[in-house]
Amino acid sequence: MALSEQTRAAIDQLVARYPERRTALLPALKLAQADAGWLPPEAIAEAADLVGVPHSAALELAAFYTMLRTEPGPPTRVVVCAQLPCALRGAEGLIRELTHGLAAQIAAGSVEVERTAECFGACHRAPMARLNDAYRENLDADGRQRLIAEIAGQ
Amino acid sequence: MTVALDYAPVLLPHPGRRTPVSLTEYRADDGYAGWAKALKTMTPEEVVEQVKASGLRGRGGAGFPTGNKWGFIPKAVGAKYVAVNADESEPGTFKDRELIEVEPHRVIEGVALCCYAIGAETAFIYIRGEYVEAADRLEAAIAEAEAAGLLGQGCLGTSVNVRMLVFRGAGAYICGEETALLESLEGRRPMPRSRPPFPAVEGLYRRPTVINNVETLANVPAIIDRGSGWYNSIGTPPRNSGPKIFCLSGRVNRPGNYELPLGAVTIRELIDDYGKGVIGGKAVKGVLTAGVSAPILTADKLDTKLDYDSVQAAGSMLGSASLIVLDEDTCIVRAATLMEEFFRHESCGKCTPCREGTSWLFKILSRIENGRGAPADLELLLSLSGEISGKVLCALGDFATSPVVATIKQYRAEYERHIEDGKCPFAPW
Ligand SMILES: Cc1cc2nc3c(=O)[nH]c(=O)nc-3n(C[C@H](O)[C@H](O)[C@H](O)COP(=O)(O)O)c2cc1C
Ligand code: SF4
Ligand code: FES
């Protein structure tokens, strides 16, 4: 079994929560992803079985949503928004500084710095980045150094 | 020049606050008074009539009259649903996030009133996956309201049942399109449905469903508590009634959410008086008013009033009122390239013209920005846009052409200069 006992129980609970079982599919995949940090094919299949849908239905979702990962990656993921409002306030500079300041961790495969064209609804606190699931906003010169130190210290 | 507005915010009455307003605080400020009033003294039809009379229009982008939308729900018994659109992914938009993070109970009260008005016992609040903090706060506030007997089985001692489920997305702008949102809730790939049938007839689980934006519903508690007459003393009725949150971002000194009556200020006043002007005192080159999804307005349109009709008359859309300010140092080709990169990333892929077209538009824009554009590229961009617009299933395809068409129309010389010089004439930013 690819999923932990705890995750299987949580998915069973989810399924009972909704008017139709299939609504639990996306939340189930998110729970499954939390187990290993990504979604190996066996985890996708098992989540589909628990919800009671064909494996292909779960695969389709795993491939569609950007927050679902079908490949393993570094444990620390920094995603910088480079959409227009952030770009107008220094997003590209932020990406350069993070890539430079975290070069050792990136080379070691423990950190990934990614640029995205998506907006995260933090344009008034630009530039910003998501550090795994948390927001880091108003990343001026000081904020950038603090973020680099925070990640390097992990 | 400052617009001395004697206006007390209704939706975000605590500007600058970052912590959530608790149930106790909210109630001390007349919170849930509208909910109690509706449950105890009004029929569902009266709630719908009150919202119709208020003139409230959808704040999610399209501006559709909310009371009319509720009135379309068939009266017949059987399951009905409310789906709250908290997917907020339009670049430049961050108002629903603040509403949920700071005023979760106002949102919940609005959702409850919508459930009562249409006879729904279950509401899904579809929140974008990245809004983890907001979703956590919302769930905590729902639990608070349930514990206080405001929600759940037998709300406030009546026979009315209301259950709210927070549903977290997983990163896809298209889920903000209302029928894709329903597909996502049903556990299917979130691609828009063709209409008819409309969601009011066959929505979630093929049952009648109302889909409303967070900010739209946040207006409803005060409308029910204080009446549509009071509501119409705000803004410029009948078509532009009530308050609106304006999201201001880009090259301004103080970006943020500013709640103001519709039609009360101009774009210039919003930038100068609320945004404290353009950074470095630079001149404005253009302003986007509906995120990246509607045509850019040039600087000669800065005296346009911020309401649905005035912005439309000026040649764009108010949409979700997400104003992005571009200054004189902003390369318009680079800006258009970034906007198109968004649509290329977010096209759901169902329609070929949108899926392939957004990719092509992005590639051509990129090569112009990088100094490798050809003189024929501008006509190519325009003709490609013509192949997308109006030939696809949902509005995303149309939105995706506006960064191209509007910028070429308004700033053609800047494009030509890139092509002639073989490089971008602006300093990188
Ligand atoms: C591509 C696309 C994305 C959209 N994104 C959102 C969104 O994030 N939030 C939202 O409220 N409406 C969004 N809309 C509009 C919704 O389809 C719908 O009109 C709205 O939720 C209705 O609520 P309202 O009447 O309260 O505005 C989007 C529309 C399209 C075509
Ligand atoms: S227009 Fe684009 S986003 Fe909309 S359904 Fe078609 S492919 Fe999907
Ligand atoms: S553009 Fe970066 S958060 Fe909105």
C-alpha cells in the first residue's frame, strides 16, 4: 500500500462528507500527496480506489492541477510570482537573488526556485514568493536576505 | 488634490487590519443581525426581493444583477446548492483574500443569507488552493458560527438548516469560471461546460445552483440588515449601487485594497489620493482595470469614474476592479508578453483555438520583445487573435486576446520600435 493508514482513514472520512463520493477525489489526492511530497502512480491509484473512481479519473486530475506533483522534487520549493503586478515591483530581481543566494542548496538538490506566470493574490505586497505552502511577501532587500537565511538554515 | 470622501467602509471596516474579526467582535458590530432578521421576520422571497431592490451586481467580473440570479432558481422542492467563488486568480486581484482573512463572518453571513433565499441547505466555498491561511481562518469561523447555533441544523432555533463546506482548489485559474468550478467540485477535470443548461437549472450534481463571488455575498448582510434604500444611498444607483473594493497594484506608492462607493472616484483619484501617486513621480502610461483580462486604458482616460458603465464607456471593463498601473518606464511589449504567458499557462486546453492560439501569441510577443520580431508580426498577432475571439467555449479565450489587441491598437509605435531597432528600447525591470 502506498498510502499511510492515517491517510486512508482521512480519505474514507472525506468520502462520507460530500453529497457525491467523487467530490472527494481532489481533496483525496491532496491528502495522498502530503504523504510522500508527490504523487507516485500507486498513490494515485489507491486514492482512486478509495473514492471509487477509475484510476484514469484520478490521473487526469493529477496531471491538470499545478499544485499536484506527479514527479518527486526537492523538499523545499520556492515559487516566485513573475506576473505583471509583481514584475512591475522587482520579481525578476528577486528570482536572480534567490537563485544566487541559494546556489549551494539548489546544486545539492534540496531547494528548487521556480518562476511562475501565475498570480497568487499578493500583488499589493509584491514581490512575493511561496515557500512551500506559506506566503513570503514584501520581499525588499531585507526581506530577501531573511528569506535566504531562513531557507539556508532549514 | 484630495477627494474628501465622507465614507465609512461597509465590507472592510478595519482598513489595514491583518487578523480575523472574531465572532464576538463581529456580533458587537451588528454582525449576524441580517441573518437573524431574515430567519425571524422575512420569507426567502422577501430576501430575494430586497437584494433585487438593492441593485447589487456580481463582483466576480461580469456584473450580473445578484437578485435576478437568485430569482432564476426554481421554487420546486429538492436539493439546491450555493457555490461561492473564492478562486480569485485574476492577476491584480486580492480582495476576496482580505475579505476572508479579516472578515470571515461577514462572508459566512452572506453565504447563509443566499442559502436561505434560494432554499439551499449546503454551500460549497471553493477557495483557491494557495489561499491556505484564508481557508484555515474560514473553517475556524464556520466552526465558531456552528457552535453559536448560527449555522448547522436549526439555525437560531428555526427549522432552517445550513451547512458550509470549504473546498480547496489545487492551482488552476480556469476553476474561477463558474461551470469549470462545478466540474472541479464534482471531481472531474475542470473544463467549462457548454450552456444551456445554465447552473440555475442544472448546476452542481445537476441540481439548481447559484454561483456568486465572495465580495458579492459580503454585501448582502448589510443589505438585509439596513435595507435596500440605505444601500442605494451608496454609489450611483440604479446601475452602480453600493460599495466596491478596488485592488490597486503595480507602480504606485501604496498598493492595496480600497473600498469606495461605485462611481465616487476617478482612476486618477484612486492612484493619487489612495495609492499616494506613481512611484518616483513618474507619468502613467496606462492602467488595466480588470486585471489582465480587459483592454488597457491609456493615460488620457485617467479621469474615468470607477463604475461599471463609465469604465465600459472608456473602452474597457470594470470586471473585478483590479487596477494595475503601468508607468512611463514600463515596456508595453514586455507587459503584453507577461499577460499572454498567463493565458498560455491557464488555457484549459478544451478548445483548439485557445490552447494553440495562446501559445502562438506568447511566442510571437516574446520574439518581438527579444528583438527578433518581423514587420508582419503585428498583423499576424491581430489575425491570430481574431481566430480565437468568439470561437471558443468560455470567456478565457476572449480575455486572452485583449493584451494583444488593445496594446497594439493603443501603443503600436512601441511595437514598431522594437521591430525596427531589433531590441527593446526600455531598461529591464
Ligand atoms: C476564466 C474565468 C475566470 C474567472 N475567475 C473568477 C474568479 O476567480 N472569481 C470569481 O468570483 N469569478 C470569476 N469568474 C466569473 C465567474 O464565472 C462568475 O461569473 C462569477 O463567479 C459569478 O459571481 P458574481 O455574479 O457574484 O460575480 C471567472 C470567469 C472566467 C471566464
Ligand atoms: S476558451 Fe480556453 S479556457 Fe475556455 S474552455 Fe476553451 S480552451 Fe478552455
Ligand atoms: S502578480 Fe504576483 S501575486 Fe499577483
